[in-house]
Amino acid sequence: MRILIYLIIFFSIINLRNFAYAEEKIVYLNVNYVFSNSITGKEANKSFEKKIKTLENDVNKFTKNINIEKEKLIKQKNILSETEYNKKFTDIDNKIIKFNKTIKIKNDEIVDLRKKVRSKFTNELRKILSTYSSQNSILMILKQEDILMGSKTLDISNDILKIVDSSKIKLIE
């Protein structure tokens, strides 16, 4: 009989504990959606696209000019001496190597800028989420990417997007 009483008490305590946890609020957030659709995120993406487009234009111009130089050199192959031809060909190769280094540096700058912007956005978003969670009695905020399935009512992405837009975060100087 005592064992039965202990079992009833044990299961009652477990059920009360589960009932207490049921009131805690857990929500999720799509960070990429907030970044991509926020005013500051759109500005940052436009800046990245502009830099990438400029870099692509530079590559296209350089490629066109190098191809013209190669064609001229090939046409002059019979006229030039072999040493002169090799020297000019080496000059073209050196130009290509130098340009590739320049392109790599510019590309690395874009990647670094993107990382810095993303990091700054994440830091600002943490501050906003901290305030939002305390104001709305939220126990935990999860990334949507980490959730297999969840109710749409638990998604706070649109609420956070409105707050991010109203806070006017400056990501790129």
C-alpha cells in the first residue's frame, strides 16, 4: 500500500512540474528573413551588389583588354624575334598575375565587409531580442533554421523586423 501511495505522489509531482513548464513561452525567429527584409539589410545588400558589380565590370574590361593584347601579339609573332615575342608574352602573363592579386584583395575586402556587417547586425539584433524577450516574458528564442516544425503563431520574425526597422541600425558607414 505504501508503494502505491509513493507512486501516486511521485507521478503527481511530475505532472505538476510539467504543468508549470507549460506556461513558459518559447518562440522562433528567421534571422535571414529579418536581415534581408529590413531597411538596413536591404541597404547593406545593395552596397554588396554594387561592389560586386564594379568588380565584375573591372574583370570584364581587363579580360577584354588582355585578349586584344594577346591577339595583337599573335599577329606580330612572325614579325618579332623569338626573344621579343617571349618578353611581351611574359609581360602579358605578369599583368594577368598582378590583376588576379588585385581582384583577390578586392574580393577579400567584400567578404570581410560582409562578415563585419553580419556581425554588427547580429550584435544589434541580440540587444533587440533581449529587450523584446524581457518585455514579452519569453523564455527562449530559437533560430527558425534549427526548428523542424513549429506553429506559425510562435514565429516572431515580423515583430522583430518592425523593431529593427524602427531602430534604424547603421551597418555600413
